Amino acid sequence: MGTPEAESPQVQARMRGLAAALRSYLLQVAAHVEEDEPDTAALAEALLAPLDTVVPRKTSTPKPRSAQPAPPPLA
């Protein structure tokens, strides 16, 4: 799937650490948004803006994980 280096245990461990840190950051930013304080939402958008350049937004429906075709629709 990827290069041998990308599949090494060291890289996998670092990727898991990065994912955990990113989840923590996202949760902390989201937790500080107050619905009745628009400035908090603006701050959150500013703090998360750099991620827009790194993580592409999903614009389409994800492909099914299995290779089996979907069942026909019910009549």
C-alpha cells in the first residue's frame, strides 16, 4: 500500500501520536466555542484555518469499503 518506511512500526507509532495530538487540539478548540459569543467561533475558525491547507475537506460520499456491489433497491 505505502512505502516500506511508511509502514514501519516507528512511523505508525508517530502517526498515532500525531492523530491523538490533533484530536486533542480539535476538541479543546471546539470546547471553547460559546454559541452566544461570536468572537469565540471566529477565534476557533482562525485556530483551525491552517488545517484546511493540510487536511482536504470531504466533498463526496466515501466509497464503500467492501468490494461487494450494493444490493438492488427495493421496489
